[in-house]
Amino acid sequence: MVELRGVRHRYDGRLVLNLDHFAVPAGALVAVVGHNGSGKSTLLRLLALLEAPTEGDVLWDGAPVPRRPPTTLRRRVTLVEQRPILFRGTVLENIGYGLRVRGIQGSQAYKRTAEVADQLGLLSLLDRRRHELSDGEVQRVAVARALAVRPDVLLLDEPASSADRAATGALYRALAAERAARPLAICIASHQLEDAYRWADDIRALAEGRLSPVTPENLFRVELPSGSGETKHARVGSIEIVVTTDRTGPVVLAVPPTDIFVSREPLPSSARNVLSGRVTRVATHRPGGAGGVAVTADVGVELVAIVTAEAARELALAPDAPVVFSFKASAVRVF
């Protein structure tokens, strides 16, 4: 559907996005996760055709997009930013704005407006104005306004950052219903990892403007000490992580969840990182369709390891169970 190839994007000479390839296939729900400043919002603006990359190409259905995309193409993709701006008027008028611009009015416009308002739990708010809404309600109105025009690609930047759990559930159920009703590709930038795992078909992580080989449960910004040796100790929360690198200064550490060995007691091994703690959550691991069980533990910081379902049963992994996470210094990636 929409993709980036060989993209390098800069602001005032500073490289903020460096992607060899990033695609949102037709009908997919992709979640992009990462720290503030990782490049998520910039990525969405390029996919939304609101900016042209400094270098590289944007393609739509395999064809290059001109640096000034035609209006007909721009209307096929809609971006809802984290802090959306509502127009003057009521919620009803805001949701129907895009329909009016496209010449859709009367009963047809009202039917579609009421549909998406109902899906997102906004029917009781249709007569309200911006100053009468909470931040979470503003976000839902903006999503409803986007859904009303039935784009081919919907891009959402932290759409549930101001929502409670009930409103978040309503949002994702509305997106699921829309995808079930018609071909719709969705790309969501989110800090809500639990929601990403629950709702997305494909989870991708950004770190320093690049795709990371691991999802960001185990991404940490640290300051590596200077020194000539390749073994360094990085302070992360209340623990130290031993890493093999010649890098110094500010970096991002990534601990691949599949490289963490899980046990109930410390075991003899060559791993330099042996961290004891307690399990806080156990869940099915499903980004990209992968199998296994994601085990989250508090070992001084929150870490996630991926184990097989059989291993999870044998170790009796459950919330509050004691656990030991072990991984080699060479397993830690440095960005």
C-alpha cells in the first residue's frame, strides 16, 4: 500500500529518520513503538504524504509519489496527531467536516457520522463543543472524523494517550470493526505496549530513527562510561547491565527478549548479566505472528523474556513467582 525506501530525513541538518525500507501493507494493523524522540511522529508524517523525505522515495501501490502529491492521493491517507485540533462547532460538525469537503451531505453524511460516533462512544457528545470535552474525548472525536471519510490508510499518533481503559477499548474495537468491514491499513505509533501486543498484527520498534531488532520493552537510554576496554557497565535504574562495545557516551541498549535465559534459580553459565526478581506478567507473545510466551519481570528494571509455552509451564511462571533472567554481555545491542 504505502512504503518508504531508502529514506533519510533531516531537520536542520540533524538526521531523525534512517530507514532502508518501511511498508504498511494493505489491510494490516502495524504498531510502531519506541521512546520519545525515536522518530515515530516523523515516520507518520512521511507516510501521510505531509512531508517529502530529504532523501529516498515514498511509494503508493508500488508507484513513486511526487514530492507534491495530488489531492486525490492525499485524501486516501489520513493522519490523526497526538494532540489533534478540532474545528469550531459541535462534535457532530467536526466528525462530518471531511464528508462536507468531499461533497457528501444530508442524510448520507449524518448516517455515516452517527455510525462512527456510535462506534467510539460519542453519541451523547454530539452537541458539545471543544471546551466541553476532555483531552481523551478530543482524541476520539478526531479519530471519528478520520474514520468518517473512509481512508485507505489511517495513521494514528498515540491515539489513546489521554484515554481511560474503557475508551481505549472502544477505540480499538471501532478500528477492528472498520477493518472487518472494508480493506483498511492502519499504522499506530504508541507507547502502550500492552495495547500494541493485543491489537496489532505487526509490531516494529524505532530507536534513534532506525528500526530496532527488538521491541522496546527492553530498550534503555544510558550513558556508557569512557574507557579503552570493550566491556562496560551501564547503570539502568537500580541495576547494572554489562555490555560488550567500544561505544561511549549516550546510547540506547537493546536486550533481545529471545536472548534472555529464564530460570527459577541462578544457574552456572558464562552470562555476565544475572538478575533476580519476580514475575509481574505472563502473556501470549504474538507480534509478527511469532509464538511463545512473554514473561515480564521486575529485576530492578522491567525486562521481558520470550520462552516457549512448555518452558513457562515447567517453570510455573506466574505473577509474583521468583525468577532469574540471564543474558550475555555480547547479546546486548547498542545503538
